Amino acid sequence: MIRLDGHQRIEGELRGGVIALGNFDGFHAGHQAVVGRAVRHARDERRPAIVATFDPHPVRFFKPDAAPFRLTTLDQRQELFAAAGADAMLVLPFDAALAGTTAEDFITGLLLDRYGAKGVVTGADFVFGKGRGGDVVTLADHARRLGFFTEMVAPVDDADEVISSSRIREALQAGDCKTATRLLTRPFTVRGIVQHGDKNGRLLGFPTANIDMGNYLRPAYGIYAVTGRLPGGRVLKGAANLGIRPSFDPPKLLLEPHFFDFAEDLYGQEIDVAFHAFIRPEAKYDTMDALMAQIAADCDAAKDLLAKL
């Protein structure tokens, strides 16, 4: 899939496309409905399908000290958009210039002139432009006058409640992997480079692949049943600790998956760790024997939870 820079003019075969416009962090079922409509319009009209996303997220620009909240990285979104049938991902860098762009200039100067959009598809609650001055009504009004088409996709409901990234974040922070998975249509997945750690897991007989959480949302601290996907596509089952490791000093926030029956070197490799089920909260143990016994019990619990995968 092609990645386009929002600072650059779209030319060639990708000009004149149908653009799905939104943040799309997490790419949950509601986001998938928006992109799905854009892809169908594009195929019907034999135009390219382009998914536009903001990076960094506007919240990060306006509130730089906000706690980490991302559900997906840009690379993950690109893969998800490609799987949904899009031809390109358009990355709009959310900077001071974009924050100061009026809704009208966003439509005429960016969507139409710079990107050459012939159609724009958004969710019902999408707002844009300086001071959030534009919405789906603004888009529709300009579409009638300027000769492009726009479609607003209604929210997708789940149990009479609208699916949103906020609901997913709340579920993960409560340790509710089942709800998060249902709304995302896949498990919440952290992608990161395996780094060298203190080797505590190896000393305890349960070696771990240590991963920094970066800008990802922090789910509830504790033990999870997880799967890991290696660069070659191999999937491993395991149990992971997410948290500050209270039994060790100094505290250090890490995601530490231990993969069952696996002893290969993963250092420096980028892997995906998918959260399937919350087992228990993080806890401090007074002795290494007590900790080892609990880890063994956690691994047994994770194996049971993952047995049907």
C-alpha cells in the first residue's frame, strides 16, 4: 500500500480519488464502516480509494502532556487500511498550520486542490478546521456548490451503544479484553521492538520478550493471556505481565510476554503482542519462590484461556 504525505500534492493515478476522512485510531467496527463505504464508492466509479488519517493525533497537538492513549501505530493502521481494500493511506501531519486552517480552506485548499478528491466519506461526528468549525453539514454544503460528492456514515451500534475509541479505551483500562476485542473486531495489539532487560524472567525460568509501550494506551496493569506474532508470521501463545513489576526495584513500566515452549532469540526484532484475556492484577511477592509459583499458575491459566485459538 502507498503512503502519501499530506504536505504534498497528489498527482498521477491516485488523483481524483474517494477519500475516507477521520482519525481512525484503532480502526474499530465504526471506522471500518466508513472506509468500507469509501472503498465501495471508489470501486463503483473506478477511482482510487484513499484513507486519510491524522498523525500525530489532534489531542496530542493540543494537549502534549496527555497520558498515552493510542490504540494503533501508523504502520498498524496502514496494514488495516490495506486489508480493508484501500489503495493508499494519506497521512495528514497535525501541526500548527493544519490546526489554523479554516474549514473552508481545508475543503478547497487541501481536499480539492492538493488532494484532488472527487468524493469524501466521513463518520457522522467528524469535525474539522480551525476551532472545529466544520462538520458533515459543512462538507455537504460545499459538495453541492463545488461538484464533489460526500457521504456521512451513521454510527455503528453495539448493544444499543455507539462504538467508539473511547469505549475501547475504557474497556482496556478495566481489563475487559472481551469487549475491546468485540468493538475492534480483533484483539488490542501492541507492536514493538524486543529489548534487553534485567533478565529476571530468565532467572525465574520464564524468559520474557520485553517491549516498551511507547505511545500506546496503558490497559489495566496485570497478567494477560496473549499471542505473539513474529516477523515471519509465526504465532506463539503466552502469558504477559504489563505494569511496573512491583516485585523488583526500581519500578519500570514494560510489557513482558513469556511465550510457551519457545527459546529463540528475539532481541531487536519487531513483534506483535495481542491481548486476549485479563488474568489478574499485578501484585508484589515477598519471595522468589512465591513469585515463581504464581507465574506458573498464570501460565496454566493462560494456556486454558488460549486453548481454543
